[in-house]
Amino acid sequence: MAADDVTIVLADDQELVRAGFKVILESEPGFRVVGEAADGARAVEAVRQYRPDVVCLDVQMPGVDGLEAARRISALDDPPAVLVLTTFDHDDALFQALEAGASGFLLKNASPERLIDAVRTLAAGDALLAPDVTRRVIRRATATPAAGPGTGAPTHDPAAAIARVGLTDRETEVLRLLARGLSNAEIAAELFVGEATVKTHVSNVLQKLALRDRIQAVVWAFEHGVAG
């Protein structure tokens, strides 16, 4: 196995589904399925054993389901990216997956190309922020104001919000591009800089906003009028 291979653990209670996903993923050069599991508890064990780059979790599994498995995996030291796969396009499942620490959410009826792209995106350290999912995340987050960063009613003074948290001009640019759903590679191309530079800016943005991940940063940008 090459050092730069993307390693994957598949967790689904249906063996045929796992077999199909494995064929699809291993058709992509550099992708390797290193472990499989039929329930959430075994998925956590497989992650501990194989230390993959990405784990693909079904939501509905016997015993420990995919959402609880995502929580346990996200709590591990240096956890992999979690891609939640489901047959249900319901907001509750989406938001529970995001709250459980998932970096991406994909319907099982997505095309093989979408699955490959999703795994590649997560392995690169990006969240899977499809525009339609992003809009739903924002709608849900801004509809229920709560205390703390990344929540509450939108403000109409983006300059004041940016100044309050101390974002630089370049960090603000990166945040606006995040809010458009761009990946690190796409942001790098837009700004004519390297991906490593973009990763540093994203990390600085999250730290200054006291947020966990890119999804929360997108919500913050829309709430505070910084998105566009």
C-alpha cells in the first residue's frame, strides 16, 4: 500500500451494500478499503485498529447506530473524517449527523462519482458542503437563536462582526469563499495561493470564531452578513 493511499473503513449492516461500495471506491486509484463492519460498535473497533483516513457510516445499523458510532469515533484521538450515508433525506438525520461530528452527509442513491468525490474531499481535510445542504444548515441554525458563537439572529453590520473577532482581510476572503461551499483546493485556485496557506487561514478563522468546524463557520458567515 502506498504511503499516500486514501484508506477507508466501511460500516453498513448489509453485506451487499458494503461490497458495492468497496467495488466503487477501489475502482479509484489510490483508494483502499482497509476494514469493514456490520454495526456501529465494530465500526469504532475497526477505526481504532486500522486508523483510516475516512470512515463511511450507515445511519441505521443494529445495536450501536451510525450516529452514535460517529460520536464515539469523533471523540478518538486524531479521528478520521466521518461520511454518513443514508437512504433518508431528512433534516433530522442530517443535523444529528453533523452534531455527532460528521464531516459529510451523502444519500445512498448518489452516483458512484459523488461517493468517490465525497471520500476524496473528506480525505483532503474538507467538509462536504453541497450548496443545498449548506442552505438547510443555515436555515436551521438561524431559525433557532441560541447563546454562543455561530448562533443567533443575523446582524446587519458585518464589518463590526469581523472587527470584533479580529479577522484579517485575507481570512475574511477565505470565510466568504467557505460560505460559497468551496473546498480548500478551490479557494486556493480562487486566491492564487497554495492549499497549505488556505488550511492555515481556515484554521485561524475557526480559532478566532471559537468554532468547531467549517460548517459552523459557514453558519456564522451567513448570520453576520459576511457571506456575500
